[in-house]
Amino acid sequence: MNLVRTMAILLFAVAALGAMMLTNPGRDRAFQPMVARIAAGDQGQARLFSARIDGWHLEPALSLPSGERTSEGVFLVLDLTAAGTTESTTLAADWIGASGRRYATTARAEGLPRRLDTAWMQPGLDSELTATFELPEDEIMGGALLLHLPRMPALEGALLMAPPQTPPAIRLAPVSR
Amino acid sequence: MTSPEPSLLRRMIRRAIALSGIAAALLLGWWMRIEAARSPDLLPEIRLGESVSLGRTQLRPDSLTLEDGRLVLRALAENVTGETQSSPFGIPARPPEAVIGDSVLPTPEIVLLRDQAPLGQLQPRLPEEISMIWTLPEDWRPVPVTLRFSRETFKLRDNLYGQASWLGHVPAATLTALPGTAP
């Protein structure tokens, strides 16, 4: 009887240990920024920056000083207004697509003015910026913009911003800025 | 007050359980060594048109040609992860190596076929046709070229932080072909 009881206790301990190991959050889940969800058209406020989406549109190609850049998908361009709060900072942006995939701002927009990923946000000064993403068109509706500090520091503020409710307009011809 | 001596049967059971664990560990180790010896480390040899997994990227070499004294590999590269990859050939980047005889050519220039812009990022679900361009030595004569591909290993929970990581490069495949002329 003692042996049975000992085995039962051992089995319970192994099962409890296994359950803890399986449900223990990994570093990827445990150390994340604190993400605030922002409704369409609202101003988002994080510890070091604030931002608002002013509009969005699609471009099939980008016209750059170094030449035209085309894509297998489309270029999604978001117009933003952002500012720092207590200190100067830079920002990074990702588009969380409808499928959950994560698209960083495209490096192929190099040369365009007012790029979010190269600008500094100054405290109290609103900056008008654009974030350009290269992605398949079906990732746009149902997606959201994630604004965060570069390299996603853990426990820092980030904004998950819903885009405008109207679908983005398509500019058929590349537009020079 | 002392507890009574366990019966002979109980002692035998305990020792048998302990012995069976040791025997299982020994047998498993022995079997793993046999399995490792049975499958020699032969790299798969792929042909043009066949895909190879490089970890974050799936690459399909389509053609190998000579163009203006340069060796050009045209390929289709696809990001198979769920996020933008800024270094499609791993960190540190290890694009395919071109080997002629015993010498390895310098790192290739990689551009998009579409607009000749450098390959900076690969977006998920957007495969890109790319050209890898090696500058050849002046005295080069057409001989078969071997391309060596390496793959990054994905680990869901690494040993250091317990986070998902791409770790290290291991040889993935080779491709040997005689460069053709560009169409």
C-alpha cells in the first residue's frame, strides 16, 4: 500500500512539473513591451511618445531619386503625426497583417522624405511622418500598426493602432514627393 | 524505534527498477551511436530548379550563367518566417559560397532581378527573384562551379535566455553546375 501511495505521489509530482514546464512563459512572452490598443482615429499615448494615424493609401510603385521601386505586393503608406513626450526619441513601426505576420517598414523606401524610421521625435513638437510597408494586399484589411521604440525594449510602452475605417485609396501612378 | 527491515522481495524490486533505468540509458546511448554511424554525413546534392532550405529563407536556384566576366546565380528567395527578415541569409549573413577547385570566391553581390536594387529585406509571402553575382578572376576558364549552401538552425527555446533563436550555420546542400551563357 505504501508503494502504491509513493508511486501516486511521484506521478503527481512529475505531472505537476510537466504542466509547469509546458505553461511557463518563455522569454519571448514574458519580456514584452506594454502594448496599448488605440481605436481608429484616436491619439495614442505611450511613455516616451504619442502618435496618431492621419490617413493611408496604397502605391503600386515608389518613385525615388535612385529610380522606381516596384513590388510583388503593394506599398502601404501611412501618414502619421507623432511627438516625443519627455525626451527626444526615435520610433520604429511594424504592420501586423491580417494573418498575424509582421512586416517592418520597407528599406526600399530609402530616399523618401519624412520617413518615420529615420526621424527624431522631439518633446512637444508634432512631426508629420510616413511609414511605408511592402506587403501582400490581403494583409492590409484587418491589420494594425504597431508603433514602438527601436528594438522593442521590454516593459516599455508601445501602441497597437487601428487604421482608418475606410479602405486605403490606390494611387495607380507612382507619385514623386 | 527502528523501522523493520524491508523484505527481500521489496529490496529486489527496488534494485531491479534502478538497474533497468541504468540499462535503458546505456542501451539508448549505444543505439544513438549506432544510428549516427549508420547515416554518414553526406550533404544532399541538389540541381538547378530544386529548392533548398537555408533556415529563414527557402532558396530555389534557377540558373547559373556567365555575364561580362561575372558568375550570376538567378534564384527565387522566399522568407518562410512570420516576420520581415533584414538578413535573409542569417546573422552573420552567410550567402551561398561559390567554389572553383579549391578556391572560394568572395562574397557575392545580391540584387533584386526586378530593379537591380540591393536585396535588403525579404517580406513574408513575397518571394523575390534575385541575382547573386560573383566577380571572377581574370584567368578563369569555364569549369564546373560548386555552390555550397548553409542553413541556420532554429531553436524554440535557446539555452541562454529560453527565447526563440536562429543559431549557427550548418551545411545544407551543394550544387555543382557548369555555368551557361546568359540568354
